[in-house]
Amino acid sequence: MVQLRWINFLKGTAMLAVVFDHLYGLVYINTFVHSLTIYSVTLFIILAGFTSSISMGRSKLPIRSYIYKRVASIVVPYLIATLVYHLYSNKFYFDFNIFKNQVIMFNASAPFYFVLFFLQLIVVSPILFRLFQGRTFYQQLVALIFIYMISFYFTHFTSISNYYGGASRVLGGSYLFCFCLGIFLQLISTSPPSFLKGRFQYGIKELAGGLVASLFALFVYLNNHLLDKSWANPPNKSTLVYTLIIAAILFFIFQIAEKKFNRLSIIFRPIELIGGNSLYVFLYHSLFIYYGQKIGLLTINLGKILFPIFCLVCSVLIGIVTTKCKTIIKSRSVK
């Protein structure tokens, strides 16, 4: 699937927020700065719904084959990452029973709870897509409201013991709504209703106006203390609104840079690279946080600057090398 550059940019910023959330107390201690990263997982799930909608709209695979392919693309890297964390934490001694428990409980690394509820969303994604595909705008809106009510129920009236956050709720609780919101936004952006036609053709003035409006919304939101800093997971309404504001700001900044300052937009390439390798950044950044501390990276001059760079670069390199190896294997198998 061809990725839009802005999608990788937003995915990259979501992953940056995840990493900087986990660097709190190591690289910085400012609680306000820490609270600004709250949008991370919510934005990633919305984008996952958006890209899944594109993928399902283009896929010619039977539903079962599509689900298998998507699940395998997550489960295989997850199993390998779990093995790596297992060996690292046990000084390269392999204990099958412990490894099996880590795989089942998704706890080889703290962030792995995400994988459990994300896999659930992938499995049901074709059903969710069909709720919206080919419907009128108002039918899609009704479907979105229906999903909101279901996700509200899952958030407040379901529980999966011994798991954290979204993994402790059926289908991730309110993350289900975030995923469907991404599907909804993708479909109306490609086939907008009559009253929105032409609204998705942005000129510089419209983009600048959107950016100013989004920045003003952020100012009002933060100035009136509307951001819930309780780190609701699954996200609550406060987190969702804040995430949408941040997403709008990032989208307008990227579009303005690409249209008006194309040469300067090259500065976004590293973030896009992180977004393109988001799965591996997510899976391995904690490992390099552990290892970076072990080798004393924080104790050297400029350590607090080099530490996050070290974590990100190493994680991205794993993604690049893995993708390259898969490409080579596929090309040889075809021959």
C-alpha cells in the first residue's frame, strides 16, 4: 500500500510521543511536557483505522486471507521481539515456560499490552469497514455513533484481568471508537458528501487558516485546563479531543511545508522514517532505553540529548534491516 507522506509524518510524531513518554524521569522531569505526549497511542490508533480503510478498500483478498496477512505481519515481529527481550532479561538463557507466559501475557516489555488489543481490532476490521463502506454520510455518522456506544460499554462494563490499559477491555474499549473514527475520516476524505465537496482541496490560505484555528483551539484547551492529565487508557473524551487538535496542527504544518516550503520539508524526513518503521520503534525502543542506561549513556556529556537519539536510531535500523531482509527473501522466493 502506498503511504501518504503526511500519514507517516503523523505516525512518526505519535511514536516520538510514545518514546518521550517512556523517557520521563530519565531525560526530563517536567510534568507538563510529559502530559503533552498523552495523544500518542490514541493518534496511532486513529491513523491505523485510516490506513486500514485504505488497505481494505484496495485489497482483493478474501476476508480470511486479509486478516491472516495482517495478523501475521504483527504477530511474527511481536514473537521475535518477545524472544529478544526474554533473552536479554535472562542473560541469554532461554526458559520456555517463562517465554510462553510472556507471549500470552504480552508483558515481556511494558508497552506490549498494545499488541493484544490492536490484534483484536485487526481481526474485526473487515466487519467495521463494512459498517461504513458504501453508506451515505448520515448512515456512516449513525454507524459511528453506534460504535461509540459499544466502545463506551466495553470501556466501562468489560474487564480482562491482569492486562493494562486498552488490553484490559474488550476490543480496547474506547480505542475501538478511535479506530472506526479513522475509517470514517478516510472514507469521507475520498468520497465526501455533497456539502463537503471541494473542502478537501487546500490552498495555502486555507491551510494557514486551519493551522491558526488549530493552534487557537490548543491554546484554549490548555489554558482552560481541559486536558485530563490522568493518562486515561483507554482514552476518554478529553484525550480524544486533544489528540484531534494535535493531529490537525501536525497535518496543517506538514501540508504548508510541502506546498510552500518544499525544500524545507526535508526536515520532516527523519520523522517520516520513524513513522514508516513505527512497529519496530514501538517494539524495540524500550530495549534500547534499558541498554542505554546499562552502558551509562546518560552519564556522559550531552547524554540527555544523545539518549533519545540512540533509542530511536537503533529501533529504526532494526526496522530498515528487517524490511530489507524480507524484500530479499521475497525476491529470491519468486525466482
